[in-house]
Amino acid sequence: MAQNGILQSSLAKKYAMAVTGLFLCLFLVGHLAGNLQLLTAASDGGRQFNEYAKFMTTFPAVKVLSYLTYFSVLFHLVDGVVLSLQNRKARPVRYAMERASTNAGWSSRNMMLLGTIVLVFLVTHMQNFWWQMHFGEVAMIDYDGESVKDLYTVVAAFFNPEMNRWALPAIGLYLLGQFALGFHLWHGFSSGFQSVGLRHPRYTNIISCLGKAFSVLVPVLFSAIVVFMYITQA
Amino acid sequence: MDFTLKIWRQEGPQEQGRMETYPVTGITGDMSFLEMMDVLNDQLIRDGQDPVAFDHDCREGICGMCSMFINGEAHGPNRKTTTCQLHMRSFKDGETIYIEPWRAAAFPVVKDLAVDRSAFDRIIQSGGYVSVNSSGNPLDANAIPVPKADADDAFNAATCIGCGACVATCKNASAMLFVSAKVSQFALLPQGQPERMSRVQRMVDQMDKEGFGNCTNTGACEVECPKGISLDNIARMNRDYLKSKVTGE
């Protein structure tokens, strides 16, 4: 069975899960670094953010990374579903009494649920911003003779309760998405290292601590930016 | 002590199973869980009923034969303890105790609480050995130096008794802890090196064929393992399998 294809074996599927997941962690760092510019964007009318957005959508190396990101998201999703279906099949009759919380953490037992919430958030998130930037109608703004899409105004308007009556529920979904992402990473970050066999008495604790810090810091900062944009415009 | 037992009863592999309730009385705290089951079966036989089938052998905690998912945990509530070494003093008088068989597609129920764990045997047959053609004039074992740390890790991996608690407790019914222990006990020693890469491939492939689930790294297996087999073994197997696929050995 495993000889037929690279992803036939259970371990290969886990390697793919780990590699795509850890790559997406790198994507989160980059995305967060970009978003942090929104905290100071009001001071220059969003110029720095808009120029950054243009760079991110046109620079060839970033293009390659973005396609890798789309691929990773889709692969992580499909691979995760396949693994979950196999796991369900591996236990056709459930226990009448199960005390799973005594031996494993909640997030590690609910990666599929957490991933699904993140996916729902991701779809709405991409529709709201990615789709607008790439295919929607975004006003152009002129910076020293260079015409740039004014993505900042789109983002600011989206989180402005006077411009968007759905701003508050959208922020609620955003926070829920970040909450799920945090718990997904709480297990996923260090689990990825274990899946590819990167475990060592000297480094495993460091990886685990790094993963926990990452899983708290990234969603909290993403959420803080959104809450900041809402409060400063409310 | 008196208990109310809720036990999975299933006449045969193809029959429909169900939970049934049995009261047991006159149990002492010093009885092992299996002895409590013996008392129940004695009562059932006296009443002309079918006794509950369950696996057991050495009753010394070393054979890996006893199983049972007790009150939602493999081998019951105590850590690093097989069911035969679990005593009734670990339960409260009057308690209701759920007793179920290991639940996994790869471990079909034979009858009641006894499951067929021969999937583990087939995994061992696929590569859990060292092919040494004995000359009848074996070298002194001490002629091959083994670092103490490696010997300890190999020994710890080899303490796996193959009971299947890892599979039973894993939310995915994955056999990764068992297979990784059996891979590691050879991978850590000089004698295991010649077949190291082919062994891990064959054993993982057989594991997949048997229909066990995939590893989510929840760590539940390590917690519930009566022998305390470490997740280090799973990481080692992940490394070796990756290496074997990359190098094509």
C-alpha cells in the first residue's frame, strides 16, 4: 500500500500535515508583521500600508510564497479531512464511557473542530479583504505619481461601525477565529515537530514553550489590531 | 464492598453487543480487578448464566494479556498499572463501574471483553525481529559494545507488553506507540542496524494495512501505557521512516 504513492502511508500524511502546518505558521508571522502597520496607518492616511499591500501582491518572490501558502492551506485541509475520516473508520464502535480529558489536552483532541472554525473564518476573511484586493473595486490613490490600490480605506471602513453595520458581528467572528487558531496552534505547533521526528531531550521543551508562546501571542496581536481599529473609529 | 457493573456483552464477532448491568457483592479491597470479575463469573455460572469472557494470563502485570476499558480508561484509573494489578481499593464502595472491550476496527471483539489482537502479531511478523543466522558458535554478547544510554532506551522500549492499551485509549485507535516501541528496541542496538530501514517500512506498512488510525500526538497512549513507553519512540520511528523513504533504502 505504502509503496504505491508518497502519501499512502499514515506517516507520510502526517509529514505533509506538519510541513504545511509549520509553513503556515511562518505565513502567520509575515501576515501579522504586515497587519501591525495598521496600528500606525491612520497617521499617514494608510500610505505605508497601501504601498506594502502593493508590494505583497506584485513582487515575484512574494507571489511564489503566496501560491505556496494557498497550496499549503488546501493541502492541510484535504489531508486533515482524509486523516480524520480514516481515524473515524479505525473506531467504528465508540466507548459508552470515555474519560479522554484524563490523558490528553482538549485542543489536541479537537484539532478538526478547531481547524473547521479557522476555515470558516478564513473563507469570510478572504472574501472581505483578499477578494476585494484582487478582484473587487478598490479606489486608486496616487503616491508621487504611482497609482496604488487604497486597501487601507477598505480595511478601515470594514471595521468602522458607521460605515459597516456588520462591523461588530464581523469582529466577533474574527475573535472567534483567532481563538480557534490559538487553540489549534497550542497543539499543532509542537505536534508538527513530533510528526517529523524532531524530538530531543534538550530541545523538545524549548519547542513546546515556543509553540505555546506563539499560539497565544499571534492570535492576541491579530485580535488587538482589529479591536484597536474598531475602538479608534467608533 | 459492593459494585454495580455495566459490562459490554457480545456473543460473537458478528453479533450485536449491548451494555448489561450486574451487581456484585462481598468484594474486598485487596482483590484484583480480575478477581472481582472471577467473583462475578462464579455468580453467573451458579445462576446458570453465561460468564463474561475476558482475557487474562499471568496476573503479574507482565504478559500483556489482560485488557478492559474500565470507567473510560484503559486498564482503569491507575497509571502504569495493568488490569490484573489494579485492586478494588482503587474504587469507591457502591460505585458503578463501566467495563468495555478495547474499541478498534483492527481489534475485533471475539466475545464480550475479549478482542482479537493478532494484528499486533502480524506487525511483529512483518519486521519485529533481527535476522541472525546462528553459526552455533555465537560471539560473546559483550564483544559488541553498546552505550549505556542506548541500552537503557532499547530496554525501556522492549518493556512494551503489547497489551494494546495505546490503541484502546487513542482517540484514533492508532497503534503508533506499540509499533514505535517494537521498531525502537532494535533501532537502538547494533544488531538492529542492518535491517533498520526496511524494518520500519515493513512494520509501518503492516500497521496501516491492519486499519489502525493515524497519530495526532495527543500523548494519551503514553499516559495510559502500563509500561510507560515514551513518545520518544514515536518520534524515532517518524525519523527513521522519513529517512528510509528519502534515502530509498
